Amino acid sequence: MAKKEPTKAMSLRLDEEKMAELATVARTDEVTVSDVVREAIAKHIATRRSDPEFKERAREQMDKERKIMERLAGEEEPQKGN
């Protein structure tokens, strides 16, 4: 028996029409609503990963957060006045 990866639960708010459409897609494809949502998220992430502009913004965000983490860990002196 294959070991399942740990998962995290989340809430998702949808208007009634979108929820009805999502549930209908799931029933038509004979899968759960969660399966449909997981597949949509996986496709969205794959699309973002192949977008050069997104990748550049992600690198910029990573640099910003790295600087904050270094400051919080005491590896960088805080700037005066901040």
C-alpha cells in the first residue's frame, strides 16, 4: 500500500453559482470536488512556473524576504529609523 503524503485542510469561499458549477464538473468527471480543485491549482502553479515575468517577480520577492529573514535572525544590522 502506497504511503499518502500529508495534506493540509483549507476553506474556499465561492458564490452559489460557481459552487454548483464546480460540483457538476466533479460529478460529471466522477471525482470529488477536492480533486477538481487540486487539479486546477496544480495547473495554475504549472502555468505560473513557466511565465518569465512571474519568475522574475518571484525572485524579487525572495530577495526581499531573504533580507527580512536575515535581519530577524540577527545576521544583518537593522537600518536606523526603522
